[in-house]
Amino acid sequence: MNNFDFTKAADVETAISLTKENKGNKIIAGGTNIIDLLKYFITEADTLVDINSLSGINDLTEMPEDGIRLGALMTNADTAYHPTIEQKYPLLSKAILAGASAQIRNMATNGGNLLQRTRCYYFYDIHTPCNKREPGSGCSAINGYNRIHAILGHDESCIAVFPSDMCVALAALDAVVNVSGPEGERKISFTEFHRLPGDHPEIDNTLKMGEIITGIDLPEKGFTENYSYLKLRDRASYSFALVSVATGLDLQDNRIKEARIALGGVAHKPWRVKEAEDFLVGKEANKENFSDAAEMILKGAIGFEHNSFKIDLAKKAIVRNCMMALDPSTQRPGAKPSL
């Protein structure tokens, strides 16, 4: 770990001013990811700017135009267990609790969750080429051990995946990210917040220099009646998803009025295919239709030597999770979905 200075920002404006002109100044809140990045020499910091003292962005706020705003400094644990989230957005609560460990959720913030970096083995090994860590050096994962890597949205520059569970649910809920920066405040739709590798695999999101996440808006619709989050992983505790699925359904007489399906563990960002969601509208909520939608969502998927199994796994996970969403009580420990 390199030497760095440490300072506390008293307000958002100060935090912005400290980061807008020097990319070596890094924001720290919970520190559950950036400390690892510093320890493993993946990133360096001239100054760590502590934003934990910032007021007004550390709680849940009911919005006058319906919906809620999650403060960027709320912890993942406080968010998951907040009565409003449990009651109105159970899909989000379930997704958060599927991630990390209790200790990390107690420290990690909502804003930090959106900004966490990939857990690709080669990204964390500074002795191997990695375009995300060192642009232009190559992608070791393409011809390496790529079991956990992307099957959608990748290209020859990078096949890493985005690791968040929370963000998969936020994508399905059509969340909006609020940011403040040198040019003022702006809103970013969740589908536009994270980006695919393209020409700049080292850039994970669409934040501009000096911008800080201040909150996350959730619309009124939380799919409280029919929802499910499914996380498939190598072990049951503290493991990142091979494939995860967040599903929200709006049903009337077993016909689908609206469907939201987001995948995690398969791409550089939470993955949604609107064509597949639109296909389900008006159709009966059954295994056959969910299977057809899964085929549409995985269209164009390409695997590598060690992860091609994820294509079929993702299709089956979508069907299983949609069926589970028909009866959320099937998500109790030990319960079996009606397949």
C-alpha cells in the first residue's frame, strides 16, 4: 500500500472540490472495496477523502412524487432491514442480504456498492496483464481460467463481470442514480450507469470527474406480490454469483401485465433485455413462456473454455426464478419452487 494523506469532507461541495481536479484523490465511505484495491496495489491514492460526515445522504427519504430515495451513505444492512424496504421493495432487501457477509453489509454503503470493482482474479494479480487495471496490456482471462467471467456484453478487451447483488435488483426496479459534481446535480437511469468495456474497459461507469453519488431513487412500483432473487454460486456463504436473477412480475389472473428480469454475474453490468420483458406482457405466467423469454435474454451469449456452462445455467435460473416469483413463499429456506 502506498502512502497517502487523509482528510474529512464536511459537505458535498468540499468532497467535489477535492476530487474534481486530481484523480489521485479517492473517496472513502465504508472502505470495503477501496482498501482492498490499495492493499493489492491495484490503485493508488494521493488523498483519501472521507465522506462519512456528509449530512442529508445517510437515510431513507419518502419522495413527494411517490417512491423513495436511498441515501448514498446508508449502509447495505440498514437498507435491507429498513421497514420501508422490507415492505415495499422486498426484492431489493433479498438481493442485498444475498451479498457479502453480515460484517461487510454493516460497513458497505449504497453508493459504494454501485462503485465496487470486479473480482476478476487477473484484475487482482498485478503481475498479469489486465486491460481494466492497465489499459492496453491485454486480457489474461480470455485464455486463462475464466469460470466466473462474462458470457454477455464482453469483447476482446475485457471479459470481467460486475459483482454486485444489490445492483441487479436496482436494475430490475428501474432505479435512478442521483449525483452531484462540478457542473451541478444530475440523474442517471440505472441502465445507463454501468458501462460495457468497449474502448475503455478501465472505466466502469458513467460518472464524470469529481461527481459523487448522493442517492438512489426507487419508483413507487416495488413488485411486492410477485418477486424473487436467485443467486447461484459455488458455496452458500460469502461467494460471488456465477449467475443471479432478479425478477419482478405484475400479474392479473395469472397473466403478465409487466415483467422485469435482470441478470447478474454474466456481464460488465446488470443485464436486462427489454425485448424479452415486452414479449411476456399479456402472456400466461408459465414455464414455457419464461423459457422463451430466457432464450431471448441469452441470445448472443458467448462462453469461454471454463464458463460456457453459464449460458445454460442462466437460462434455467431465469425460468426457476420467474416460477419462484409466482409464489414468493417458495423462497423460505428448504422450500421448493413449483417447476
